[in-house]
Amino acid sequence: MEKITIANYYSKIQGIDWKTMAKGFKGGHDLVEGLHTEGTKDFSLYPLIDSETKATVDKYFVQLAEYLFKKKQPPATTAAAKLFVPVAAKKQVKKTTPPAKPVAKAAVKRVKQEEDDFEDDELPVHFSERLPDEIRFIKRYISLHDKVKTKDDILRFINALQKSILEKRIRKTSEYAPEIEKIQKDLVKTYNTIKNRGTFVISEAAVKKYREKTAGERVYLSVQYLNKFRRIIGKPGIKSKAASLLLLIEKAIDSGRIMKKDPYYKQLHQAMAQMLQFVKAKKTTTLEISQQQLNGLDGIPGMGGLDGMDEVYTDRPQIMNSLDFVNLKFDTLGFSGKWLDFIGDPSRHFTAMVFGKPKFGKSFLCIDFAGYLARYHGNVLYVAKEETLDLTLQEKLKDKNVAHQNLTVAAELPANLAPYDFIFLDSVSKLGFTPQDLDRLKALNPAKSFVYIFQTTKDGNFRGVNSYQHDVDIVIEVPEPGLATQMGRFNQGGTMQIFD
């Protein structure tokens, strides 16, 4: 029997009408759809997702293959339908009893996690960075409904509620005071009546009332994800969690649940770049971020303010009189010699792209450029993913005579870029970066310069999209062996013989 894998999934499901498929299969398809950035079908992070989700997807692939290639529709109560039954409900499902609710929702929920418990578009919604204590305790109380709880569980809830009241985080003047008082009485009554454990039951009318009362209070989804990000910083063995969280955030942005107008969009964007950098660094096991980056998360609840990373590389006003602006002196690097003739004198924090056919000399050019920057302008990191740290790279360093204490070479992009002023990525294609990934990497490190090196197709075009050319300051092409041409913002045209 043919197999379905993450690599051949879309080719195998061509022609399927999901409306006619069992709900379990539709749920599996929705789960797979949630594992890549919408519109790209890029599953590069799939190997790093959490084991529970991966096991569910693998099981779905097996069952879908059995159905497609045996051409037999499984009944609603087969394993395919049961695959997506919530864990808490599994014990209640019998062979002759179909699940009461659409079974697909349980698995999809693991990919589209959200902290908000209830949705009601008809109610006005108030977003905040942290829910008031009253709302949190009411939501916690509702979550007890129909759950088996011990006497100690109830006592912990009572103690937490009492602590909040004693610390005056919940006051008698609160609009939720009647609900809190009723909840406290119910908890005490339950504690006094159960022996060791029992099922906590709340009336349907009370559940409905409390849900309606709290439905309009929400925490920014961006803040929820930033707090998840904070909890994995500095912990070992969390690469799969970082990859899963990155996928969740990308899906939330692609679906419009997090938009650019969100007050914490920039901080979330930077956290995504940090996680991507960590996930791509194979030998890095712990997510570490610099003090400057921590300052950028300062002020977010549980993380500390919001102004550390805003325009960290300039204090220039963003609105100026034109007479003042034309007399403004920009801080440039001070290039000289052949690099001044070729590129011009770029401002600090520039971005450049280099592309050309294999064996034409683009890596020689970039090694030479990296050596020049290391000798005269700062610390340089050259990520040689294309060639790795082998004899070929060593010979290029020797041939150009650029080995220097300020020049570091690496086979993978390290998680911490703090020591470097200039970063070369050779190549973007091999590193697996998309235009969005490069944007995030630059946003996370706005005070650094980046040089992106691309593989090209047989006709000489670089592998990627045109947006790369529009987003960088310097564009360098190697159209024929040994010849480089440049077109950028600092010099409208320049040429260089690479092997001279």
C-alpha cells in the first residue's frame, strides 16, 4: 500500500472533496494545514514540532492512506473518527456510540491554541495585557465544572482567592464582587461536604451567566504568545516547543488574529526572529537572548517595558524640517579603496545581497569583503552553510589572505549574534530562510549589517522572490566568472574583478 508522508501529502490528496469525507479526516487535514505558513506549504519546521502533535499527524497519514488506496469509506465510529476525540472524552466513547461533538476540533485546537475561553462577536471586547483577578478567578471557577477534584484542589482555590482579596487585588467595590462572593461560598460549601474527591458540578444557568459576564474581557493574543516565549528562555531541551510556538504565531498572523496595529506586534516579531534563529542553530540547545533584547520586552506583564528595542540604533527624530534634514550628517562606515569604488560608502546597519551561478566567484568576493570589514570596521561572522568548515573554505581564506582575529567562521547560524557587527549568510537558500525570516532576523538585530548570499538557477536568476532586491541597500551580481557588478543606494553602479 502506498504511504502518505509530509513530503508527498499535497500530491496524494489532489482531487479530494473534503465535504464528503468523514469528520476525522477533515480534522486531520486542518491539523496539517496548521503546520505551515499559510500560502507557502513550507513544512521545514515539521521535524521539530512537539511529539504529541507529530504522532497524531503520522496516525492520520496512515489512516488516510488506508482509506484512499483501499477505496473504502470508513464508518463514523472507526479509528479515523476516534482519532480526534478529546482525551477527557475517550473513556466515554463506546464502539456503538459516535462522539457527540465534531471530533475534529480537539486535534486542531492543539495547533491553534488560544488563551481565550469564549467567543461572542456580538459583545464588545476589551483587550488588556493582563486579566483582572476577578475575571481570572471566575474563568478558573467555570473550568471546574464537571471535573473530578480533590479536597486539596478546592482548598488551594479558596486560599488563592482569599490571598487576592486580602491583598486588595479584589475589592468590595468591584463590579464582579457579587459573583466572587457567590463563588467563594460554593467553594467553601463543596470543601465542607466532599470526603476525599468528587465531581464539581455548576448549574447550567450559572455557567452561562459567568461566561456572558466575562466574555468581553480578553488578553492580547500577542501578549499570550510573548509570555509563552518568556517561559522557554534559558531552558534546555525546548527546541521542539520553540518550533511549535513559532508555527502557532505565524498561523495567528496569517489568519489575521494578530495584526500590525496590535500594540505588541513589533515585540512579537522580534521574538519570532529569535526563535527562528534558535531553531535553525542545530548545535544550540538553549534559547538565550541578550540584555538589550530583554529590555525590548520590558513592560509586558511578567516580562518587564516596551521601549528597549525601539529604534535602538538611532536617536534621530522621525519628523524634520527639510532645511534641517538637508544639512544632516549621516554616520557612514568610511569605506576606502576598491570597496569605496565598488559599493560607495554605506551607512551603518546596511543590508546587501549577492547572487551568481556556482563557480563564478561569489563566495571569493564575499570572503574578501568579510576580511576587509574585519580589518577596518568591526567583528564579522561568516556563516558558511554552503561549503561548511572544510578545505575549500580554508583555501579561500588563505588565497585572499583575510584570516583575522575579528573574522569568525561558522557552519550554522549561532543563536547569539551579539558579538558581531557584520553577518554573512552563505547561502540563504541552504539556510532555508524566507524573505519573512530575513526581515525578522534584521528586526531582531537592527544595529547589525547583513550580507545575504544566494544560489542561482541555470539562467542566472537567484532562487527566491523579487522582494529580496527591493528590501536591501546593496545588490551585487556575479554574471560571469570573475566579474561582479553592483547597483545600490550608495553607488549607482560599480564593477570589480574578483580574482585580481
